[in-house]
Amino acid sequence: MKRWITGLTEPVDILPVVVSLVPATGIFFLHVIQLRPNRVAEGQSFGIWELSLPLLPVVLLVMTGLVLLVAARFVQQAEIPALLLWAVSIGIVPWILFHMAAVELAERGELSELARVSPGGGVWIGLIAALAAWHELLRSSRGRAKTFFVAALLGMVGFVIAQLVAAPLDRLSYLVEYNVRAERFTQELMQHMRLSGSAVGLACLIGVPAGMAAYRHPRFRDAILDATSTIQTVPSLAMFGLLIAPLAALSQASPALRSMGVSGVGATPALIALTLYALLPVVRNTLTGLSVVPRSVRESGQAMGMTRRQRFWMVEMPLALPVVIRGVRTAAVQAVGNTTVAGLIGAGGLGWFIFQGLGQAATDLVVLGVIPIVLMAIAVDRVFQLLQQLAGRGGSGVK
Amino acid sequence: MIGFHEVSKRYGEKVAVSGLDMTVENGSVCVLIGPSGCGKSTTLRMINRLLEPDEGMIEVDDQYLRDYDPAHLRLKIGYVIQSVGLLPHMRVWQNISLVPRLLGWDKPRRRERAEELLEMVGLEPGEYRDKYPAQLSGGEAQRVGVARALAADPPYLLMDEPFGAVDPLTRASLQQSFREIQSRLKKTVVLVTHDLDEAIYLADRIALMKDGVLQQFGSPAEVLTHPANDFVREFVGSDRMLRMLTTVELEALDGWSGTDGSRPTLRDALSQLLAGENQTVRVGLRDGNEQELSFDGLRELVQA
């Protein structure tokens, strides 16, 4: 069943948005806030019933949602403003409740110098529901409706950021962790980007020519594909471990390598392992991209008087490019994630925070590492998606 | 001039072309025709060295093919194929000016040349120059394919079923455009088709092949009126004299309303005779004479 809202320009699919109401109700019976007197102390959680929170926004949220749910069930059309109101409230109400809870705790005098707060389960579930709703809204809306939604989303993000820099939310546990280690954070963030960026760069330098070789010499095809896919089956932790011994030996044997910083642990094995992992998507997509160039196009290039080299660079490679970029995109997103593990062998990167946090049972520190990794992966994915579209703009229709 | 000297080509056991001896004169259109698998495409593709003959020699411009660098040779031989093979990532003007680009022309000159050619093949440059191949219809793409083959003004043109993949109306219009262009440019053309009417309409010389062997090589009128053997007779069909009618063009024909640029033929004259009540119809011949054409007169003209 598909129910539509005919909006300002294009219809928006309403049902998936409204379905996000179900998890959003979690705010009623799960906790909104967690308070800890200091970093390692046991936390104490509060739900909305234990705090004197005004219930109006919650009621409003649920009412709008219910009205829309009913509309989706029985009515074919509804107004965009109603949908926008619902989407904004599902996005912002959990956060507002969290903020109010923090304000109340501060008024009670519970937010001492060392105390910190973090969102409770209800707020997290609310935020996830909001994420799902907004994803669907942005995906299915077009034209002016989309502009409205994007503007509303940016407004909400601005609102949240504005609250984060002021009391009492400057006591947000992740922010506290960040403030203590701001310098280290920047350093590890840069290291993370450097490591994953270089690994993807190296994988392109090796993988694209390897893919070309596999394409030109079918004899090598299976060997190259087998090698790269076997690498993928080695668990990343094991890969780092496997590299320690040979690299340590190399470093021992050659002072020149040692002076370049090659050793069993640190950035060198991390870079090698990450590059190896990034190879498969690059190689496979280069091969696929080149293989699907139509025969007629290839032959017409030949008959036109192109040399082999001209044919490759003027016909085959440009046509394969979108598929190749698609492979680099996969490799890059993977690399951002895999680089996390590099923190374990002293290569640095945001994984450092995660493993430190795990070691100290400090969840806040773990989250401080996880959030930028997720954002980075999404950003990388989007950038390559754009490149892919640019490279394929001639259309794939062959005439 | 393109000369074949005892050329043979085999694919494994199968003989594709056998002992081909034939000369295509400069400025003429030679149409290779025959049933599927007769070796006509193979013959064509040996001319620009997409295939190499197993035996014999082919010469182009009094020089044997084996003495040319293949890529260099192809730059002076335009090539049009049925699937067109336009490069999907390049705009129309870039596709057309591909060979000039390989020859090192600068960009303004290439653009100018592309627009000139679009005009020649009957496409409005302003509208088509910046399109991508995916945005063209089959007929338009085929015109661009012809423009591309002519871009560097090559003396030779090879066409492999160039008008095969379009609907009959579009095909007729493409054939007519091609004839007009050819009458101006006088390229040396080798064209492969399986459509006898197309061969008769376009060819100066028809090369009829069967099982890799040349059966007859002559003008359309020769092939139609004097079939060399039973196979040719069967191939051109029992209605071959009707086909002859289309080979004789007229300057004028009473009551004829054709599309611009095309000429009436004896076929149209016969149609007028059959449709009208009169015993004759007034026609203007290509030699400038006018006459009242009767059924008897028609027979004389066809057999002449």
C-alpha cells in the first residue's frame, strides 16, 4: 500500500515516515538522561516521569504522529506543512527533552565540576527514529518540498549545536572527553585521514594497473582476482598480526628501512594491510568496467585509426571510469572503517580513542572515536558518488 | 583505387573469401552483396586491415596494404558500421571530429569542421552539436556516423550495412542523402548490404558474392540484364526487369510529385502509365530530350 502526500511540487511517500512513530514512543518509558558524578562512577538514569518535565511537547509529538498515521491510512492526500511539523518534532523533541532534563539536574545542583551527562536510551531511540524518518523524507521529496526539508534539517542541526556550546549541555560526556583531549583528537583525526587516504591512493596506484593487466591478459585474470579476494578473507586483526614478524625482521636487517620508520608495529604495517584490503574493489571494478565497454565501440575506435594506446585512453578508460570510481568508493568507505583497527598496533587514528575507551571502560571515549568515523565514512561515500555521476554524465546508452 | 589480387581468407576450415580479383575505381561506389556468410563483410574488413588476408595482396593507392601502418592507413579510410559505434561519452561534435583530433587538428578547426559536416548530413548544427549519442534517434545517429567517417575528408569510405538498422522510411531518406553527398564528394566507396534495391540504387558497380567467390562484377544494369550464371539470375529474382526501372532516372515526369532533391525514375513512369487512362505519359530524359512515353517506349529504354 502506498499513500502519498501531494506536496508543494512532488508527492512524498508518507508511510515509512509515519512508521517511525513506533520507536519514537520509546521516549515514554525509557530513560532520557544519564548522570554520572565523575568519569568512572556508576551512572544514574532518569525517565520523563521522574523529572518535572513539561509533557506538552511529547503530547504534541505523539498527537501529530497519530493524526498523520490516520491520514495515511484513510486519506490519499495531506499537506506538506503537517508532515514538516511532524518530522521536525520527531527530530527535535527527544533532544529538547534531553536538554530540559539537563537543565533540571543543573538546577537541583547535581552538575558538579566533574559531573557529566549523556542521552538516555529513549533519546537515542528517538534520534534513530528521526534519522530514519528524515532519510525517507529527503530521499522521496523533490523540488521545493525538498528545499523546505533541507532548510528545516539545517535549522535543527544549528539549534542543537548552539545548545552544545552553552551550559548545561557543555557537560555532555563526549564533549567533556573531547575538551580534555582536543589536541590529541585533532592529531588522531588527521592521522586517520592520512592512513585511510594513503591506503586508498596506493590501492589505486596498484589496483588500477592490476585491473588493466587482468583485462588485457586473461591468463592473469584468475590469479589476480584470486589473490585479491583471498586477502579479503583474512580478518583484519590477524592481518596486522601477520605483518608484525616480517616487518620487524626487515627493519632489523636494513638500517635504511629502519630510518624510514619501517617497523613491526606502527604506521607501516597498518598502511600495508589497509592497502591490501582496498585492492579487491579497485581491481575488480577496473576489470569489470573495462570488460563492459561494448565491442562495437571498441572496434569503431580501432577502425577510426586509433592506436592501441589511444583506444585505451580515449575510449576504454573513459567508459570504464564510473565503474572504477564505484570501486574506489567502496574501497575508501571500507578503509575509513578498517583504519580503526590500526589503533591496536600503534598506528594511531581514531581507533585509539575506541581502544582506550574499551580499556578504561569509558563508553564516552569510545563514542568520541566512533562518531567522527561514521561521519567521515558518509562524507567519503557522498564525495565519490558525486565523482561517479560526473564521470558518467555522457550517459551509458551506446549508439 | 582499391585492387584485390587473388585474395583468400579462411577461418579455420571455413573459406570466407576465395581468389578474389577485383578493382574498385576511384570515385566510384562498389556495393558488395550476397547471402549471409558469402564473405562480403570479410572482404570489406580486409581493406582497412581489421582482418588480414591469408593469401593474395590488396593495394590501395598503388601501395600494398602490408606496407601501411594499420592505424595510419585507417586515418585515410572512413568507416561506417551498422551499429554506428559512436562513443557514448563524447558529444556529437567530438565524435565527428575524432579522426581530425587523431590527426592533430586544433580545437576551433575541429569544431568548425564538425558543424560543416552536420550541415552536410542534414542535421542542424546548433541543435545536434552538443548532444550525446544516447540522445539521438537511430537515423540521426547513423547520419552522425557518416559525418564522422567523412570528417578528415578521407579519399576512401567503407560502409558495412550502414542503413540496415533503421526503419524503411528513414533508410530511404539516408540513402538519398548519401547519394547526394557522394555525387558532390566523389569518394571511393565500398559498401556492404544484403538489400538488392539499395545496391541497385547506390552502386556504380555491384560485386555479387557467394561462398567467398565473386559471381559477377558489373554495373547494376549489367547484373540485371545479363546475369553471369544461374545463381545471379536467381539472386536478382524473376522481377529483375522491374528493378531495372529504378536504375534509369528521368529529368521530369508529368504528374509526378516527389520529395525535394529526388528524381523520378522509369518505375514512376510505369506507375503513371498503369494508373492513367492515356496510352502515353510525357517524360523528360536525362539527355535533355522530351518524349511521349508508351509501354513500347518503356521497353526500349529499359533494354537499351
